[in-house]
Amino acid sequence: MKFRIESEIFEKFPGLNIGIVVAKQIDNRGKSDELMYLIREKEKEILAEYDNETLSQCSRIESWRKAYSSFGAKPKKHKSSVESLYRMILSGNNLRHINKIVDIYNYVSIKYMIPVGGDDLSKVDGHIRLKFARGSELFIPLNSQEEQSARPGEVIYRDDKEVLCRRWNWRECEKTKMTETTEDVVLVSEGLPPFTQWEILEIVEDLSGMVKKYCGGETRTAVLDQKKGEFEV
């Protein structure tokens, strides 16, 4: 299985770096109180440092708003995954426990203010690609059975059969969601400028280390950019 970023994505978004962690034979059962404590402490920091106005002005949030606007998504309606997490926290809602691997990537997302997501590899059909949608691709949203289609020109993750995530990191699919029985995953950290490649490398190593600490298993990492747009999963 390959993870590939189409060249058109790099042409549209120069300076993009995508960090990848592949983790196999993990134990995703149970709940880590230590991990949830880290999340709660970071939530307190966010509440002390930001409000809705200052968050909008942050360069790491603004870069995603501009990216969404560039492919026709309205940023106020369709928020990047990281902005959604921050606004949830600022509205007074704690991030809830889902499962350990999701808790880990949510924590890393709010720690670095970067979109982080992933898929259960056992449920992926064929290869994973980050590309522009043609508009006919099938999409079934998370926690739903409703069949939808991606809009032409929006950025999507897809496998050989359907869309895995719409509007880049806005809405994940039902098929490859991670559960307590998940054993093999691919996680992505999506770095638009002002993130540098060195910062993405640091995030990838942090994410990989947390997966091994809380879920065990074996991990491999990579950073994809315009020079290296493909990784063997």
C-alpha cells in the first residue's frame, strides 16, 4: 500500500509538508488517565491564551482558512480540524475520550496547533492519495450511512474506492474510523506554512513516541514534500 500526494497539491500549496506515522500491532483498548490529564492541562493553557478573536488572527489557523477558501470552502462554515478543536475548547467543552489513538492525535493537534488525523489501515482499499476531487467520488461521513459526493476541486484523501476525508481535514469517513479493536494505523500531521519541515519532523517524532508509549506496537515515520511525495505504508 502506498500513501501518495499528487503533484497538483504541491503546486497549489507550496511549502506543504505532511508528516506520516505508520503504527502497527498497537493495543488501542482502554483509557489512559495520564493522556487525558495532558489534554486537560493543554485545554487550560488554550483558554488562558486565546479567545475567538485572537484565534482567528493566529497564522497557523489563518493558513488553513486561506487554503479552504482557495478550493471553494467557506472557512466560517467549514473549519479545519484544528480550528474546530480549539473553538470547542474556547466554548467551554472538554475534548472527550474516544479511544487512545484518537486521544493521542487530538492532543498533538492542540499542542502544536496543527491538523492531525488518521485511518485504520485494515479498512483501506488499495492506496491512499491526497488529491483534488473530480466531484463524483463517494463519501460516507463519520457516524453516518448517508452517501454523499465530494465537490469538484476540493482537496480530499481517498483510497481506491471512496473518499476518506473531505475538504482536506474537515470531515472524516465512517469506513476507516479507528476503534478500540484497531491494530494498524496511518496518522498524518498536515503542515502548511508557517510550519517548516523541521517542525513537522519534531511533531512526527512526538506523535510516534506517544503512540509507542500509550499503545505499544512498532512505528515508522516520514515527511512528504514536493521532492518526496510518496511513502510505502
